Amino acid sequence: MNERELIESRLEAEDGTIFRDAPEQLCMLYPSPYRVGMSSLGYQTIYREINQNPNRVAHRAFLPDDVEAELQARRPLMTYEGKRPAGDYPIIAMSVAYELELAGVIQSLTLAGVPPLAKERDERHPIILAGGPLTFSNPLPLAPFVDIILMGEADQTVHQALDILFREGDRKRALEQLADAIPSAYIPSLHGDEMPPIGRADDDNLPARSQILTPNTELRSMFLIEPERGCHRGCKYCVMRRSTNGGMRTVTPERLLELVPERATKVGLVGAATTDHPKIVEIIDSLVDRNIEVSLSSLRADRLKDKLMAALVRAGHRALTTASDGASQRLRDLIERKNREEILMDTAKRAREHGMKRMKLYMMVGLPTETDDDIDELIESSVEMSKVIPLALGIAPFCAKRNTPLDGEPFAGISVVEKRLKRLRKGVKGRVDIRATSARWAWVEYVLAQGGQAEGEAVVKAVAAGARFRDYKRAFESLPEDRPRRALVKPGNRIDRSMQQKRLRVVS
């Protein structure tokens, strides 16, 4: 089945797709395949937001499943609702979730017939507008490919930005107006490397929720909705910590429940701290009473008491997934992750008592100051928990992110991470399932997370060479040592846009 046939098949399976005509049309591009993009709550929310304007319509496009075949055949990237080449739209709006999606940005724009680098485009080409989770940390590597980045929560600023872009025909004047009108709009051609503050949506815009249900996603026909936004905890590695947009904002159970459609049979409660919602048990029980299967993200071990555990079992959970993040108590204290070993063990016992079949703990390896002793403590505690309930560890190498207290901390090293994983596997002797993400690709993510525009441009070379690890390594190693480096920015220390505007006016 080719890509066009896939589009038709997927559209037939969707429920909630918006088909209509409007004078202002744009392409909403997700730089990963359909199954990933349609599992993105933010992408679906912005899709609905744009379509609420009676004069405006958004048509979706995604990175093809077999992108190499599409590139070789030189078939244009097509939109789903419009059945038009993405490059024919005056505006392409992209949602970028994390650093490794930059390859998809380049490939998607290439398929759309748009030069990936903004400096190679002119008035003939669409304006490229970007947003998404990446903007909460470091979007500088994305900057070479876009004209505008809406930082942080774009539920409202997307309307302001599109109003200006559709009204103003001249690209340069439109960008200048955006810089003046939207404090959280980052215009690389005007602002260089200086980051604006992160945008915050009004509470009236909450909660984000699905628009389209489809079986062809990672989450299979699940209606997603956020009971809360943000996080009030202070984990030092996390870009969603309490310093971002004022901590956690909750949605009332009444508001949330009225927004879950009758057709929903599965609901995903998603957010950075869902189990910290003070009414989370009430919400789960109310959904279960409607014969709805309920899934939750971000289960915090210290919140998994008997009432919540019983609600999870009623909702259909047979496995428990939570996080420890640090290999030892010393490291958990270092990163301010409020999970003591006794809490994790107590959670394992509760999971077994409530009939859970297994437990999974997310973990990081390669945190600052980590040693073999920390890994040995993890081995000991994991083996003990595995005696209570079958245990799996989901392990990711630590990557320091911008806008966190650990910004600028070095990557532990590919060989170091691999040695520690080997030590861990040997220590648990098969009694614990170890599932680890690649240390090599974590290093690529780290370079981009800590990088600037030069690192972003290097991805163009890596993708052109084949987008393998060695291609990224060569591209990064070929960067000049005297290239501009981004400054470290601690939480709450974003550039003051009022001062920035003064500097821009002086320069102009």
C-alpha cells in the first residue's frame, strides 16, 4: 500500500476529523509518522484550536512511514484533509516534540518541496511556524529550519500568530509584527540566539484533549485528556518542573468528565503529574462507572496508596509503571526525586496485593557523580523488589536539558553508560528484565539538547549522509571549534523581551 492509499485508509477509520472549506488554509505538519503524531495530545489540541476559527482550516500531514521510498520516488508530501501537496500552502505549522525529530523536520520539508534551511527560502515558499514540547527546553537547533517558534503553551498564541501571518502579505513585516505582538514568539532572523519567555495559556483553555479517535496510533482509539498541566515538583532534570509556567494547574472533575465524549471506550489521563491531582481517584472511578477503560501517565510512587491502586485495577490496569530515576538513594536526593527505597518497595507490595501482574520502573543511568556503587545499590534493590513482583527496568541515559538546574552537565559517555548497563545486567542475573535505550542515540540527543543553531545545521549533513549514528557523529565532529555557543540558562532566567526589543530597535 502506497502513502496515498494509506491516507485514504486512515481517514476512513477516523472519528472526529474536521472536513470543511475556509478561505485561510494551512498545513499542520508532524515530523514523525502518523501513528506517533496522532498520539500527540498537543498536536490534536492545536488542530482543534485552529479549526475553531470559521475563516480558517488546518489540514494535517505526517512524515511517511517509508520516508526513504517517498524521497526516492520524489512523491510530494500530501495533506490528509486537503489531498494537496504540503508545499502548496502559504503556512506550514509544525509540532516538534524532541531533539531527534529534527531529522523528520528536514525530510518532511524536503518532501514538501521546501528548502529545509530558512536562509535558502524566499517569498515563493511557505512560512514555517513551529511549536511543541521542544520549546520548553532548547529550540535553538530547530531555529535554522523555521521562521517563527512559539515558545511553550501555544493554545492562544497560535491564533495571534496566524492572524498576523494571514493578514500581512509581506514576510519581513509579518515577522516584525509577530516579534512585537507576542512576547513568547522567537523569530530566529530577528532574535539570533536569545530565547524569549515560555508562553502560558489561560486556565480557561484547559484541558487539552483529543479531537480525532483512530485505531491506527500507538494508543489505539484512546481519547486523551489532561486532568492537570505542568508539575509542582522540583526534579532537577525535568523541563516541566515547578519553575515552568508556575507549577501544576488542575482541571475540576466536573469539567473533565463533561468533555469525555460518549463514544469513548478508552480514556488516557495524561500530564506531567496526573496522580498528584487531588481528585484523581474520583475521576478514575467516575470514568469506570461509565464502562470506560482508563490509562494514566506519570504515576508517582508516593501517591500509589490503596485507594488509587484499587481504582487503577478497576480501570483495567494489570501492570504498574512508575519511576525511580536515580539508581541509588544518594542520586535521587541529588536530583530531588522524592522516592525513597522504602516507598518503592511498598509500592511493589501494594501492586502485588491488588493483583497486578508486574511492575516497571523507569530509571536513568549516567547522572552526575554516578559511580559503580550506585549501580550496585540499584542491583540490590531491584533484586529485592523482583522477589515481591516481576520487575522490569526501563533505562535511559541521562541527557541534561536547557531550562533545568542540571543544564550544562556533561554526558557520562557512551562507553561509560554501556559498561554500567553491562554491570547491571550481570548483577541482576536475569531476575529483572532490563530494557535500555541506545547510549549512542542518547549522545546525539544530548549534543542537540545542549547545542545551538550550528548543531541543528549539522543534522542536515547527517540526514543527507544516511542519518545513521556515524553520520551524526561525523557531522558534529566537523563543526568548527570557534562556532557560536549557546549560553546556559537556568530556570526563571529567560531573556527579558522588553530589554530585547530595546536592543532590536537600537540595531535597526
